[in-house]
Amino acid sequence: MAAGSKKVIYAALIGNSLIAVTKFLAAFYTGSSAMLSEGIHSLVDTGNQGLLLYGLARAKKPADDKHPFGYGAELYFWAFVVAIIIFAVGAGVSIYEGIDKIRHPHPIENPYINYIVLAAAMVFEAVAWWIAFKEFRAIKGDRTYLQTVRDSKDPALFTVLFEDTAALLGLLVAMIGLAMAQYFVVDWFDGAASILIGLILAGTAWALAYETKGLLIGEAASPEMVANVRNLATNTQGVIAMNELRTLHRGPEDVLLAVSVDFEDTIMAGQVEAAINALEIRVKQQYPEVRRIFIEVQAAKHHAEMIKQEREAQEES
């Protein structure tokens, strides 16, 4: 999914950078608060795409002594930073600008320039949104859109989709606010549109922060992968019980797998080693995203005792 993510990010980066310049020029020329908020919105989005590209690049760094499991989680961190920036800069400045415009209203000059810019921006944003949506729909399958977002381990993809959706909504709000301010000759409608744009950005930031927080904390692999790996382990020659299976996404295509199994007591150590090697090969052939596998050999009763001791220690603390 990294290639698809980059395609989506580059499309959004080019579109937003051009749109931001155009919006700022229109806001400066007409004095529109809503247009200024939209310019800030596009500028923030442009910077966010740069951060996501930086996160993708950092995530590819190979493992070293200081980070033995690699840097895959860097993408999750920078996606979370993007959510914070959208809230603090995008939403904060837009709401502040809107309140200031309501307190100190002033007429919009040459409003038709704003309409032209907003219409052009809608076209560019719609193209970027469609590219992101097609990539997102390709991984959707039979799931709902909400479930696909919840299950996705690639924050770059749904972050751009969320941003582009918020951008289209913001453009629509800005256009309605300008039209109402012009039609009713009420200047504060422009400020109200700016506040509403800020609220849209705040909602988008909250949704992104919520999703990326789970990835930062550590999410398991898909239930399908867990079930298949469990089946591979239990069907390995010599295995009589599966004690435990844990997975952790370190990145969209970087999964850490830990397995604890109980082997027959009568088989030789060499046979256990061969069975473990065969299991690791089968897992990696079926799931190339599994970068690290740790397989523990432990009697089921000993594993149960260890789990019991851990629970008792947690209850005491």
C-alpha cells in the first residue's frame, strides 16, 4: 500500500500547494475572512502531505542497534502530528479569524473573484479526493467505509482522504457564506463561515487523532491473519497445543508475530527445530508483511501457570 499512499499524497500535495497560493491572493485582494481561512486550510494540508511523505521515508530506515525492530512506527507518529497541526493551526486560526470578522465586520470587495477561485479549487480538490477514494475503495472489499478506516493500518491513505473531504466541505461552506453575505448584505456571514470551516477541521483532526492513536499504541493484525497463522501453527508436525499468539503492527507492511506452542514430549530437539523453521517459512510465504517471528516452545501447563502469576501480580498492584 506504500505505492498507493505516495500516489495519493503527491496528488494532494500538488493540488493543495497551487490552491493555497490562489486562495491567499484572493483573500488579500477581496478581504474575505472565509477565503483566508480556506487559504490557511490548504496551506496546512500542503504541510501535512509533506510530513506524511517524511514519515513514509523515515519508516523505511533499516533496523539498527538502537531500534532493533526498525522505524516502521514513524509513519504513525507523523500521522498523529498531522492531526494535531490540523486542530491547532487549521481549526484554531480559522475560528479566531471568524470571530474577529464577526466582531469587526467589513464588506467583501470584488466577491466574484472569490467565487471563481472557490469553483476552481473545488475542481482540483475533487480530483485529489477521487484519487484518494479510488485507492481507499480498492482495499475496502465487503466492509463498510467506517470499518475499513478502523481496520486500516495505513494512516497516510485515510488521512489524505479525510483532509480532502474536509477541504471540499470547507469550500462549500465558504461559498455559501460569501453568497449569503452578498445577498443579505450582512458582513458577519463571512465570519460565521470561517468559524464553521474551523469546526469542520476540528472534527477531522479529532477523527484522525483517534484512529492514529490506536496505531501508535499498537494494533493487532487482522483477525483473518491471526486465524490463519493459528491454523498453520496447530497443524505443524509435533505441535499438540497453541498456548498464545500475539501480533503487532509496526507499520502498514510491518508485522511482529509472537507464538507460544506446546510440542510432543517424545520428539527430538532437532525435530522441534525443523518444525519451527518450517512454520516460519510457511507464515512468511503467506504473509510477507510479517517481518519478525518469535516462536516459543513451552508446555501448556507451564504457560497457564505463568499467565496466572501475571494476573495475580496485576491484581495486587
